[in-house]
Amino acid sequence: MEEVNKSELIKKLIYELPVLRAKRGMTQNELSEIIGVSRQTYSLLENGKRKMTWSNFLSILFVFYFNSVTRKMLETSGILTDILKNILNIDHRLECN
């Protein structure tokens, strides 16, 4: 199985987070509640002042994956690569819904 560069994917997601949230019409508070962290922690993550864990990355990724507009943005920005889709088996999950 091919490897993913987790730190590079996290870096790309952090860069795109404000735009992704805006496209979903979400506040930091709303997203923080969904992924299970405080708003303050989320703000630090989004601003790159706190290291994002792979678990945080995946939680945020799935929030934006199940929206057609933000899913496309994840793909075009290089966050949601084909390798990552295969590892997570998420294209199959979407087809089942």
C-alpha cells in the first residue's frame, strides 16, 4: 500500500480551512463541536498555532468530504488524493449512501 505524506496533507488542509468553512457556511464554533474540540483549540489549529493531529485531520476531512462543493475543493487542492481515497475507502462509502 502506498504511503501518504500526512504532514503535507495537514499543511494543505490548514491553508484551505477558512475557505472550506466559508463554503459550508460554518463558524469555527460549529466545526469545533462536530469534530469534538473546543472553539479555542480549533482556532489554534486553523491558525497553525497548534499542531493538528492525524485524527483531527481525518475528522475535518470527513466533514468537508460529504458536501459536493467542498469535496471538489479538497480534491483540486491536493488534500484528498487518490491514494488517500483508496486508503480510507471513502469513494465506496459515498456510493453506499
